[in-house]
Amino acid sequence: MDELIRAISKDGDVSVSVISSGSITERARLIHGTTPVVTAALGRTLAAASIIGSTLKKPEASLTVRINGGGPAGTILVVSDYLGNVRGFVENPKVDLPKNATGKLDVGGAVGKDGMLSVIKDFAEKEPYTGAVQLVSGEIAEDFAAYFSASEQIPTACALGVLVDRDRSVLAAGGYIVQLLPGAPEDTIDAVERNVAATGAVTNVLKNGGAEALLESIMRGFSPRVLERTPVEYRCTCTRERFLTALKSLDKNDLDDIREKGEPVETLCQFCDAVYLFDPAEI
Ligand code: ZN
């Protein structure tokens, strides 16, 4: 089961969110038929979006992350609800690239770094809040760290990972976002940096001990207090009614075409591949 844990250090100087999102990532892979490098790119984005989305607090709120680095994978689009349940897709899910110089999946190469990471928080009443930063590497975690540093002015360490098996299924996925509260003492900062270094690749920790083990590793020595523990999943919110509403709002020419052809209209949900069929008379 995937879960998200939010915790704070005893003295309140360090806050952390960790997520184990292996099932979410595997579901995304099965829906979209992604290659390992795209599974990693999408999985990292889903993990970060879930962590940020779960902070929205209002049931009608949603969060959209859009990454477009100009790489062969194209745009990544991920949406989270206020509980951290996520859905997403990648423009070119079948893009494959050789491993990078360090023998890892070349996520930065697939995503590219010539573009922006944008985060849109929609509270369904006021204007949505949009924050955007220039991509740093297209490796996703560094890009989210830059987003937090720039748009929220909070020193942030972020690590995200997806471990893909030989048969292309997802063995583990997830990550963490650690933030230092203003005025955190120098030795606290040093201790966080040591923990980050000692934790190493997040998927190794997640594979063996889940989100709990990752939390312990990042917060070693800080006596963390758990504030929230939430189950999260890949969840699409599409409905037949929503697609019908969209069809009805097509312009007059398109509606006339549908009527003249007289054939059923098929729509496809980009997030979950659900197909809905409509009779022209309905539209
Ligand atoms: Zn759907």
C-alpha cells in the first residue's frame, strides 16, 4: 500500500514529508505503457505532486504540475487531489534512451532541461495560484527543490526515485521533501545534510522498509513526531457526464459534423484510458 507521512522534529526546526508510491507508479505504467525511463520521469513527478497536493486541505482544491523541458518525452502533466491521490500522463510514453554516464535511467535526457516546472494550486474559488521555475536538470527532484527555494523561499532538500525491474514493472518508488524552518541553527542544517547523504538512493530504503524507514533515516537524531499518515493511490476523477458536458460545449461546426455523420462519438480519458461512447442524439 502506498502512503504519505508528514513529520516534524522535536524542536520544530525540520519538517519532512515522505511518500512510498510504488503502486501509484506501477498503475501509471500499466495505463500508459511507459518505457522504464518514462516510468521514472512520471513516477517521480507523481510522488512530488502527491506530497504537495496533500497540503491543500480543502476538498475542492487540486494541484497540477506541468513539466516541459523540451526533451523527447514531451510534456509531463500530473494532477493531485487535496489528499494526495494522483493521476498523470506523459506526451510520449514510449520514448527510450540508453542509460546515462552513471548507468542510471536518463530521466534528465528524456525530460530535457530547456523549459519550466509549473505548479498550479487551484482552490476552486479564487484565481489559481501559479508558481514556476526554470528547470535545473530535468531529473525532477532537483527541479522541485529549486521550485521550493524560489517560489516559497524555503531551503529544501528533495529526493525522488523509481526502481524499475528487468520486466519493466516497478519495484519501488517514492521520495522525500525536507524543509528547514527559518532560523534553524547551523548544526541542525549540518545534521540534515548528513542524514540526506547517509540515506542515499531512496528506492533502496523504500524497497526494504517503506515510507516509515525513509522517515527514520532522514530524521535520525531529531526525535520526529508524526503529524499525518495518509494512504494514497492512483485515482482518476473522470466521469461520463464530464465528457458529455465537454462535447456539448464544442462549437457549432463540430456539433453539426457529429449530427451529419450520425455515428457514435468516442472519447478517451488521457489519465486512465477510460473510453466513453456517446450517441449523437445525446450530444
Ligand atoms: Zn479517467
